[in-house]
Amino acid sequence: MKKYSIETAVGVFVLAGLLCVAYLTVKLGKMEIFGGDTYTVYARFNDVTGLGNGAFVEMAGVRVGKVSSIGLHPEDNTAVVELRIQNDVRLTDDAIASIKTSGLIGDKYVKISPGGSGVMVNPGGMLLETESSVDLTDLIGKYVFGGVK
């Protein structure tokens, strides 16, 4: 009988340890299991080279969201980026979404420059003003072959 009580205690201890590891994985990975305190906004770009799911969205140098998904618009073949923005950050309809590069490695992120309009973008709305990413290889190619003046 004593053997079973020790095995039960070890099993409960291992289960508690696994639950703690799962909790820390979710918290340290900044994953959202039950939704979160964000809303969705869309932006349409001509080129999103290098931008991936999970990339950060920044405003004034502060992280305010993440890129949730990237897809292709069927009508005009532009890239549609789904942005998850924190609820406490409100965007105006004339805000500018730009794809920028951070660091030497070239990680891409979305920078939002606030606008001056008083009209707010509703959840599920579209940011109309966008600036696509600059492709460094195209720029070097233009410089080497004389396309830059």
C-alpha cells in the first residue's frame, strides 16, 4: 500500500511540474490562447518582401501589436496584412502603415505613423495609406547597372 502512495505523490508532482512548464511557455512566448485584448485592422501593400507572421507592429518606437496573417487580395493581387493592435491604441483613418527593416539582420516590422484626423478606424477596418518595403537587392542592382541617378 505504501508503494502506491509514493507513486501517486510522484505522479501528482510530475503533473504539477508539467503544468508549470506549460504556463511558463505560454507566458514567455507571449502567446494568446483565449483571444486577448487586441482588435484587427487590415493594410494593403504592393510588396511585403521579408515580412512574416508574428512580426511586430510599432508606433513611435513602442510595440503595439503583431502581424497576424498575410494574404493576397484576389482582385488586384496586392498583399493584405492583418494586424492585431492593442485595444488601448486607437488608429485614425489617415495613419500610415510602412514596412521597415530593423537591425543588421534585416528583420521586417510594420511601423504606423499616426495621422491627424479625428476619425478612428473601426475594428476590422482598412488602413488606406501604406508604404511597401524597400528591397535591398533591387536597389543594389539599380546602382550597379546605372538605374540610380
